[in-house]
Amino acid sequence: ALALTLLCAVPAFAQEKIPPLSRDRTIAVVSGSGPGSSIDAMVRTFIEIAGRYTDQKFVVDNKTGGSGIVATNHVLRQPADGYTLFGLTRSYTINFHTQPDMPNPLTKYHYVGLTMESPVTIFTYKGSPYRDVKALIADGNANPGEQSWGATFVGSVEWLITNSIWQKLGYKGKYVAFKDGASLNTAVMGKHISIGVGDMSDILGKEDLITPLVIAS
């Protein structure tokens, strides 16, 4: 209830802070990625904003590994007492689809609120011959297997979208996996790879070096 109130809070609450659940206990906000990732940044922003409305203590708990499975299992093992929150991203929605032995954990959470939307974006470097989607598709058809598409690990949402696009277009490129969005952006901006598939939030502010071609809602 505290978390729901925080996410729905309006500036009027700033004058009278919401009482903490306990001054002796800290609420852990779990992130399945390491420091510097987009979900880690979102979790830390949440904690910063929450501090305006309550004196409750929060801490980021990074549980990395297994494409989010480590974080998922950790959260589900915690008692449902309000002292564990989970920064859940869309990546978790396909883990159990791409890993047959993993049960669907999404029905076991209580969803509190939506903090951000960041659509998947297909982008290229500034000055690329792919000036628009038509040029991208024309080159892919003329040179099947030659286009280099970079995204995160095999089995991720970006990997799924990339392969869905190739299947729809009837051709396939070279898939290059990167550990995170930052390293992918660096490779695209440095022209080491032609096409990037990643979060819109990861390329904002880089319009002088990156050109978005497609946005997937």
C-alpha cells in the first residue's frame, strides 16, 4: 500500500509525509541488472522520488544473473510483508517462453504501478546508407545474411523482435549479442555494427550520432 501511494502521490503530499512502515527496517528494491543499467537507474529514481513523500528507508538490491531469473527467484522467496519491491521489466515476460524449464512467475506478483514506458527501437548510425526503413529492407533483400543487427543476449525481447522482423521480411542478418545497451550504442555509433535494437531510453540524447528507424510499441 505504501508503494502504491508513493507512485500515485501528488505534490500536495510533500507538506505532510506518509509515515514509514517501520523506522527500524529498510525496504529493498530489487533490480535484476547491475548498476548503470536502465532498470537500475529507474529503481534509484523511484527511491529518490519516494524520499520526498516519506521517511521510510529504501535500498537498491542488485541481484544479477540468469537473465533475471536470479532476481525473480529471490523476490519470490521473500515474505509478502511489504519490505521487498521488484523493479520488473518487459524482459521477464519472455524468460519462461524461451526457457522451457522455467515456470511463469508473472502471476505470483502483486503489481503496484507503471513507472516508465520505453519502446524497443531499431536504429543506425548517423550518415548510414539506411536512411529509412525502405532502404534497410531493400539492402536486406539484395544482400541476405550480410546485415549486422546488434541487440542484447539471445532470448531477450530485442532478440525476439529481431527474429520476428527477419521472419516477416523473409531474410536473415547477422545477430551480434551485447551485454547491455551502452555497449551496443557504442558499437553502432562507432560504425562497428550497422543496426541496433534496443530501448528508446538508451538512445535519447544521442540524436547527433544515432538515427532511429523503427519504433515497436
